Amino acid sequence: MDEYMEREKRNPKRADLIAFWSPGLQIYAVSVLRNYSFMYYCDYYEISPETYNRFEEPDFNPPLGRLLFSEAPAGHPRTPDQDALREKFYGRG
């Protein structure tokens, strides 16, 4: 299996966030765990290197950048750009 997330960091203030380096996209990103009825999924956002570097600070509330793509099962329409980013993220594009 290809590694699509490297150097993961968790935010002490927000357990639903994981910051990481994406080798496929060549950017820092954050996954946000979301609840949908009885399921969970992640939205993926781009973050700055500065946000990544500060991610584990106890009082840091990380800002989210642009939405890269969502794994939402429904109600979240995808654009062709988001589909392309998703494929690159998972190493299939």
C-alpha cells in the first residue's frame, strides 16, 4: 500500500484534526473527521507550513485552508478538480 500521509501530527485542542505531509499532492494538509448519521468521513484541507509547524501547540486553534476534497457519502457534490486532487492524493492520478 502506498503511503499517502507522512509525518502526522495531532492537535491537542481538536481531536478531530490530523495534519500531515501529502507526498502525492506535495503540500501540507489536514483531515477533519466528520459525522454523517451513523458514519464518519473526512474532509481534506490544504494548510500552510506555518500551521503544520504549530499544529501540536496546546493552545493553537489551526485555521483550515481551501477544501481539497471530501469523502462525504452524500450531500457534498464533487467538482472535477476535487476528483483529480483525490486521485493524486491516493496515488492513482
